[in-house]
Amino acid sequence: MPYIIDGDNVIGSSPDISLEDPKARPKLIYIIRKFQENKKNNVTIVFDGMPENGVQREDISEKFCIRYPQPGSSADDEIKRILSGYHYFKDVIVVTSDRELRTFAKKKGAKLINSIEFYFELKRVSRIHGKKEETKKRIDTQLSDTEVEQWMKIFER
């Protein structure tokens, strides 16, 4: 199921990322990227305004894209345009708390997730992913020859 995410709306709804923080978007992108890697879904994040690098569409991977609206348009307009490009809306998840955008997506038949609910789902998945990574690091730990010798001496006793 593809996700279309109203990026600034998620930032504005989150308790620990602020729209005033110049690093808010990179923080959110990082968190959503980990979510996408774990879930394997297609994800498109749409932000308001002009991109810093001037690129309207940035494909991070085959399944992860960041988009900005055309000049004079809003992120909501861009999300509506993206959503209208789908033929089967029931498989699309729109993440926003914007009332007008929710109404539009609902009329199309898309699934809706409130921005704050999505943010807490991101945090939950991030926490689980972090635990998996920590466990993997412990499992993949390599012992030096000296450590192996020391353990062998202990177990030979």
C-alpha cells in the first residue's frame, strides 16, 4: 500500500519536532525512511514551499520519494494531484490532519491516518527497528584472537 504523507502536517502535529527547527524536515525524512525500509511500502512525502536544492521531485529510492508543489500551489494541491493519479484508491493511505484534504481523500476512497497517530506509529516502528539493530549487532560481534584464547582457558578449567 502506498503512503502519501503531508510532511509539514506531520511535523506540526508531532510533540518533539517543530516547524521552526531548520532540521525538522531531514529529521522526519530519516524517521519515515526507517519506517519505509521496515514496512517495504511505497512512500511519497510532500512538503510545502520550494525545495532547498530546487528539485521538485527527489527519488531517494525506488519506493521512497520527496515532492514539492509547483510554484503557486500547496502541498495539499500536490497530494490531491498525486492521489488522483491512482486508479484503485482503496490501496492508498493518505496521512494528514488537514480537514479539506481528508474530505477529498475520503471521497476518492483512500484510507486515512491522522498525522499525530502516524507520528506515534513511526516512533513505535523506530523503537522496534532500533531493538532489532541492537540485537543484530550483539549477534554479529566478532571476538579477537586474544579474547578467544581467554575464553578457551576459562572453559578448559
